[in-house]
Amino acid sequence: MNVFLTGQPKAGNHISWGIPKILGKELFNIWYGEEFNKKPNDWFLNKTDLFFIKNHLSYSIDIEKRLRYLGSKMILIIRDLRDLIASVYRATAVRLHPKSLLDISRFESLTQEQFINWCILAKHWPHAPEYFKKYFLPWMNVDFCYTTRFEILIGSKGGGNDQLQKEEFQRICEFIDLPQTDEWYEENTPKLYNLEADTFIPGGKIGVWKKYFNQKNIETFEIAAGELNRKLGYEKQ
């Protein structure tokens, strides 16, 4: 059985890279789709126990059908939509990704409130709630996909809980048929949190949105995506 790992933009996707590394598995990067799109089905069916990562893999029925035919399993990392937007603003404001994230010049005239509101209301922006609803939410209803949360996987160093982090990593390993001993989880689960990852400098913690959202942003988000965020398990704060 092969495993595909993916997640929302700004949802700590380095954790996807970390899972196979911690498990001692070879990882194939299919950022541009070469491994998945160009190789015939026989290549996948004749190999097992492979791990693939495709950051921000948008849902499509064709991809679902192929992964199902190949007998693969999938892990999807999601994050509070408010923290995701705040992380995008932070990365843009400090110019962490001036080339790969977006064209900064398009937003230099916007205030913080205006930019965050734009992210909330955008229809086709990869970090917007509407984009998640269309391209990531469907994965959560696919039986071979395990949905996990950024907030659980980061543990206490990211504002979460170490015990919950360990229990979640155990569930992930069991889902992909690679159960480990309790001692192994105690030793290796903390490695999921990589303090050097861009997500964590300094925006990779729970509730970071409170630092960036003002009352107007909160109101806009509640109207546009508050119900969706609660369905994902994130309560109104």
C-alpha cells in the first residue's frame, strides 16, 4: 500500500515531509506531478510501501478514482481557516515568499485589514475559505483519506498538547498500517514539530489570527466562513 500526503496551504506541510522521514521511509516529491501524472498504473501497483507528497493537492474526481484504483491511502492536514489567513498575511507582510507566494506589488497599497478581508472573500485564492470548500473539503469525505489537524500535530511547543499529539500520530500510523510501540511514539512524536520550518517563524501556533485580525476582519470572516470553520471543528472565539 502506498501513501499520499498533502495539506492546505500554510497548514504546516513540512509535517507531511516529516512523517515518512520519522518512519524511515523513502519520500517522492510530486510537487509538479511528474511521478503521479506520468508514470503508468503498473509502476505504482508493482511497488508498495511508497510515500508521496503533493503539497496542496486539490480534489478532483479523476484523482480520487486513480488513487482508489491504486489502493492508496491519503493523509490530509487541515488548519483553522483564520490562522491560515493570518499566516498568509504574516508571510506577505515580511516578504518571506515574494516570488512564490504572490506578487507583492499587487497588495502594497492595502492596509492590513483590507488585505485580510481580501483573503477571506477571495473565490479562487488558494488560501481563501471558498477555495478550501471547493478543493480540500471533498477529500474529507473520501474513505481512504485520513484528515488530521495542524493544531494537534504541533504539540505543546506550538500551543497544543503533547499527549494529544502522540495519540494522533499513533492513529495516523495505524491508519497507514505502520503501528509502532508506545516507546517509539514517546521518542519520535516530538520530531513532528520543526521549529526551523517557515510555518513556525513565528506564525505556526494556535490562535495566531488574534494577533492580526481586527473587529472588521472578525465580522467579515464570521459571515463568509464562520459556519464552515465550525464544521471543521474550530469553535467561534
